Amino acid sequence: MSQRILITGGAGFLGSHLCDRMIDAGNEVICLDNYFTGRRQNITHLLDHPNFELLRHDIIDPIKLEVDQIYNLACPASPIHYQHNAIKTMKTSVMGAINMLGLARRIKARILQASTSEVYGDPLMHPQKEGYWGHVNPIGIRSCYDEGKRCAETLFMDYKRQNGVDVRIMRIFNTYGPRMNADDGRVVSNFIVQALRGEEITIYGDGSQTRSFCYCDDNIEGMIRLMDGDHPGPINIGNPNEFTILELAEQVIELTGSSSKISHLPIPQDDPKQRQPDISLAKAELDWRPKTELREGLTSTISYFEKELSEK
Ligand code: NAD
Ligand code: UDP
């Protein structure tokens, strides 16, 4: 059945892929964004679609709309961007959550929060299960994002307990793919763009820190299953295949055929040493697991950036 869907952060990397999936499924989509890290270019192909509407709005301000479901994705996700204006990042997570939860409560809409593996901080439990409370610095340079997202999770659970709001919480682990910004600062886009430009590949630290990379299409499938299922979450959505950052750099160099050399820069403060999702709950509750191997996902992301960079 066709539904009216609000997607905050809809012009961003993940939001724009979600807009595509929702429109393809015959829904009406309101895409809301303040264009801090998002781009009209990500959704230009949808602008003339009769079921698609674009709103420039900042979620730290309240808004009145009539929808059936709200996907709350608005928030910069890359450390460079979320640290650029740390207070604004915290406001987006906390005031944005309050505004969107208030809206969901008034109009009786189901609402999903795009939370993050960052709620586990620099984890002492490996891999990370949803029951783990995390190891987070409350006063460091990543805290505006980590603690903002943790506070948003608290608000989601309190609106559920206190006001009966129908919430879903998704803990997203590092996700990559086409439509990331070339200057986004996250590791996959950085390495691919550096390799394609023949620039040095910048590894922070010795490259032994690990991440588990999930392709965007797999993420969106998990997001929709969580929204449409019965479990409120939190549920981890990520790819459990874990790689060191050095291994990622080597794969990108190989797949691009680049002559770029690796250089090492200082590791940023509080950079988590390891990260790998335990996805047993997603498998059991959503019958979800990622399908795209890193090689395959990197290959399609490289093709996207080749086109992007050639058009600049
Ligand atoms: P992104 O930066 O591409 O998208 C975020 C979007 O939100 C952008 O379009 C931006 O302009 C918009 N936005 C930011 N602040 C806003 C505000 N105050 N009001 C309205 N719009 C605002 O990042 P993404 O990777 O697509 O991430 C989407 C969501 O998923 C974010 O909430 C992020 O925290 C979460 N997440 C992503 C990842 C990942 O690896 N991609 C991992 C964990 C969590
Ligand atoms: N990283 C790196 N070089 C870069 C960008 C990132 O070595 O040009 C490292 C970063 O220090 C971290 C990992 O890659 O250990 C993932 O960084 P990203 O910013 O993509 O995400 P997050 O740290 O939030 O997982």
C-alpha cells in the first residue's frame, strides 16, 4: 500500500538512496534537507516525479506535516563535517529528535532514527552486540556526534515509553557507496578519490585500526525491513567482514590500478581501534544480512567517482 514518507537528510548519501527506493515502491516522498552535507544533485532525477516533494528545512526548527512514516537521517556523518560546527551537530541530533518525535506523536506516524555504531565509542566488546553500553568519551572531539546520537536514542525510547510513539532505532556501521561527497572526508571516499587523482593515500596512524564496510544498497534494505517490521530496535545494520584500514587502502589501489603511494598522518583523537557489528539480531528479527562483498561495492563506488571527477 502506498504511504506518505518523510525522509529528513533526504538529499544526503543514504537519504537519496532511500528516496529512490521509496519512490520506486510507489510511495509519496517528502525529502527534507538543509543542504549542509547533502546536494540537490543527489535527487535531481526525482524532482519532476509527481510523488516527490523537496523541502529546504532545518530539523532544529519544528515543522508541521502529514505523513505515515518518518525516517530521521538528518545529521552530518563524516567526522570532518560533524566537528566543523560541533554545537550545531549536537543540536541537530537532540533538538532534531525532539522535533521529529513531537511530530510523530501528533500525527501518529512511525519514526526511525538513523543511529550509529559510534554509540559504542572505542568498544571494549568485540564484535559489538546491541546489549553493549559502549565506551564513549563524553568530552572529546567526537562527542558532539557520539553523545548526540546516544541522547537521541534515549529520547526515542522515552517517547516510546512515555507517549507510546512507534519508534525504530537502527545502529548503522560504516556504510559507503555512490553519492558520497568527494570531499566528504570519510575513509572510502577519501581513498578512492586520492587513488583516482594519483594523490597520496592518507592513512591515519599505522592503518591497523579496523572497520567493517557495508554497501549502501544493503543498508537501505535493512533500514526498510526495520521500519516495516515489529522490532523497535536498537538493531545493528552493517557488514561483519572486518578489514584494517591498510587492507582497504591496498584494495583501492589494486582496483583503481593507481600508482598512488601510501602516506601516514597522525591518528585523530579518540579514533576507535576496532569496529565490527554482531548482526545476529538483524538476521533473526529482519531476516537481513548484507549481500555485497567489499570488492564488488568498491568497484561500483569507483565507477561512480570516475564519472564524478571527469565531469568536474
Ligand atoms: P550525509 O552527510 O550524506 O547525509 C546527511 C544529510 O542530512 C545531508 O543531506 C545533510 O545536508 C542533512 N542535514 C544535516 N543536518 C541537518 C539539519 N539540521 N536539518 C536538515 N538536514 C540536515 O550522511 P549519510 O552517510 O547519508 O548519513 C545519514 C544518516 O545516517 C546520518 O544520521 C548519520 O549519522 C547516519 N549514519 C551514517 C553512517 C554511514 O556510514 N554512512 C554510519 C552511521 C550512521
Ligand atoms: N581514515 C584514514 N584516512 C582517511 C580517512 C579516514 O586512515 O583519509 C581512518 C580513520 O582514522 C578511521 C577510519 O579510517 O580509523 C574510518 O574513518 P571514517 O572517518 O570513514 O569513519 P569513522 O572513524 O567514523 O568510522
